Amino acid sequence: MIEFILNNQHIKTTQPSGSTVLDFVRYHKRLMGTKVGCREGDCGACTVLVGSFENNKLVYRNMTSCLMPLTNVQGKHIVTVEGINQSELTPVQQAMIDTNGTQCGFCTIGFVMSLTGFVMNETCCSYTDAIKAIDGNICRCTGYKSIEKAANILSNKITERPTSNATEWLVENKFIPEYFKNIEDRLRLIPNPVSQPNSSDVLPIGGGTDLNVQKHHLVKKSETLNLFDNPSLKYITQVTDEIKIGASVTVAAFEESTIIQNILPDIKKYTKLISSSPIRNMATIAGNFVNASPIGDMTIFMLALNAKVVFNSGREIYLKDLYKGYKQLDKTKEELIQEISFKLPITGSVFNFEKVSKRTHLDIASVNSACLLKLNNEGIIESAHLSAGGVGPYPTYLTKTATFLTGKKLTDDVIEQAINIMQNEVSPISDARGTKEYKRLLLRQLFLAHIQKQGVEVFNLLNDISA
């Protein structure tokens, strides 16, 4: 039995735990405002708001219901567009009309829900925040300028919103209906998390953002093991010189952690390149690892931090040793990742993440790469870690290149030698994201971008693309 609140209705259902929230709200509850679009989390037409407790506070996030397994809504508040509708248009809906932000209307509901999530987020108030909130919504016909104008209107409207306990103000100003006032009390009466199946023949699932794309029919008919809401897997802590991360920590939680922000000041710049806000709100870091995509952004990110993974069996290995071939892992079927850890970067180290894709945002990489280097006062590399994606059958830790760089001074000659070694470590193929020659060129240029981040002048090398 799965129990949650859908808009203002208390729900108890025995529908399959692996079925999607999208299918439940449309086909079982006939709430047709939530649209069926890509079923891959790309278009945002199925966007809903999900209210759940984070650090004992009710927080609403926009998520793609087409990828969300029903098991993940236990004890939560799911809000579709029908759940914000009132006797008159909300300020979000009115702003979309006033700026001519809708044409065919198919995508409009997703934009409305994401912008409603923006006005409900007490930590967000700027126009930049409003634009970030809709980075997972695609419009096919209207054009984004009119929608951006609506976002600007809303960012101005919420300047007087309280910075805490804003529900009363949001209700008074018609952003959300009055029933939101007692949702928190109602949710606290629902058991959470969902009880886990006893059978060993279950499908473990986190956010579902990869598994529900690749194996939708398998997930739908399977009994699931809900990892997403397992409290023992959702933490980020620092223990002396080591960072420990629970396997079900989402990309959004990773980005928002003050611990991570102190270590990686540019973290928000990097995560902006990874998918979209609704996906980052759902996608778990460990899920990205075990998906084993050759271009998994968080995998490439963590490889450069020389991360380790700890399985529930107690076995511990470096992330770079997890991959044995295309979609082949050094992991038994019974083993689940329990924890991810990495050492604090040496003081003075510089981390950088780069990604090239057809679209700047909401796209998968043609090639991505991350680098962690520590140079001493003489410009000698004391420590080097380097990773690359899209240039082999699995996420690649560039061992030979990193070993060569260690102890070297970053001269033009050393950089070119490192590039030659790197090119021999990778084996890209031509596909829809580019030819193998193009990917080799991209990797070269991304490596030079890493070096430039160190403050080393590489202008001539960047422009000499014939090398």
C-alpha cells in the first residue's frame, strides 16, 4: 500500500510500485493537465511539484512525473496543475497570459508548475532563480522571451514574500490554494518511509531518472526496493579529511550542501551543465555510477576527486576500478552502493569540470572531463587526477596521463606530451554526438581548459587545433 496526498486528496493505492506518477495521475485519477511528452525527462510537460520533509521542513521541488516511480511518493504531497487551480487565475498563470507566454499550450502546464515551485521556494527570489526553475521545460512554439518576461514579473511580485514560513503569504496572494496551510500536519500522519519488501527478488531504484528511461517496462512490472527515501542513504558529512556521501544523495542536494560548496566553490556553475533542475532534484549520485554511461556527468566529476564506493557488503573500491567494460561493473547483483567518499583536496588544489554538448543545458555530453591538480610555488604538479567521458566504452580515469603529469612543470612541451599520452588512453567512436576525430579534438581542448584554470597561459595551444 502506497499512501500520499495528491493535491487535496488523501490517496491509498495498491497500484504497482514501479508504475510512474505520470500514469497514475492521468489514467487512474483522470488529472489530464499533466501531459505525456518525451517520457525521458527532457521536455518538462509532465512536471509536478513534490512536497517532502528535508531536515524536518516541508520543501517543494519540481520533478518529472514521467520518470518518478510511484513508490517514491510515499508520505509526500504531489501537486498537479489541478491542485493549484482556484476560482481565478493564480499570479503565475496570469503572468503567462499577460506576456503571451503560451501558444499551442502543450508545454504551458510544465512552465506553470515550475514557476509555482519557484515562488514557493523561500531561498529563491531573483529573476536568475526564476529562469533556473524552468531550465527543465522546453517550449516548441511560443519562444522563450515571452516566458522569460513572465518569470521577471513573478520575481518582482515575490519581493515582499517572507523568507520563512511563507505559506500564509502565498495563500493570501493567491499563488496557492488555502488547503496548503494544513498539508504539513496531514503529511506527518502518514507513515514514512514506505515499508520495504522482504523478497530478495526486487528491483532496487533510486530517482528512476536512468532506469525508467532504459527499462521502463521492467520497472513498471517489478516489485521495487525504494532507495530514494532511505534515510540511512541520504547524508553528506565531513569526517576529519574525508567527505562521506550517502548513495541516495541527489545532485541537487550535493550542489546545495554547504560542505560541498566550501570545498568546490564553483559547484553551482558545474551542476548547471548537468541535465535540469527537475532531474537534479531526483537523480542520485550512486545511480549515475551504476548506470555506467560513458558520459555520466557525476561519474566523471567524482572520478577526478578519486572517489571510492562502499557496498552494503562492506567491500570498498575506488570508483575508477568499478568499470570493467561497457555497462560491466565490478559489483555482484546483490551488492548496492551504500556510500561514496573522497579525500579533501590538498590545500591549493584546483578542480575543474568541462562539458561540451549540442545544447549548453539539458543535454548529454559529446565529451566531458574533470581535473584536479595541485601545483607548488614553482609550478610543479604535486598531485594530478583526470577523467574523461564520451571517449571510451565507460567513464575513464586517465591513469597514464595523470601519472605522467605528476612531478612535471606545466610547460608547452609537457602539455603536448600529456595530450599525446591522453589520446592513446582513449578510444572514442563516431556516433550521433560526433565523429571520433571530433571527440579527440574536444578532449584535447577540454584538457587545455583545465590547464588554463590553473592560471597557466595556453592561448597558443588552444588556437593550434591542428596539433
